[in-house]
Amino acid sequence: MLIWTVSFLTLALLAGALGFSGYTSTTPKVTATTASGMARMLFLVFLFAAVVTLVLGFFRGW
């Protein structure tokens, strides 16, 4: 369970860094606002998943 928590937290931090840093996409079909919006959404999803797995890990016992 701890491995899942660390994995989700790492993905959340990566998505947050890309979403909130103003990183622009080099892909011509994807605009920068769409890419940053998707990264922000993934940040919230992975952060929520990390918190849920952390709480479940405490209740179930690592």
C-alpha cells in the first residue's frame, strides 16, 4: 500500500509541476491551456488517490 501511495504522490507532484509552472506544449494540435488544464486535473486526481491509499494503508495496517 505504501508503494501505491508514493507512486500516486510522485505522479501528482509531476502533474502539478507541469500544470502550474506555465509549461507550454510543443505539440501543434494541443494548446498550452489544454495541456496545463489536463495536468492540473491529473494533479488533483493523483493527489486524491495518494491520500485515499495513505488512509486505507493506516486502517488496514501496512
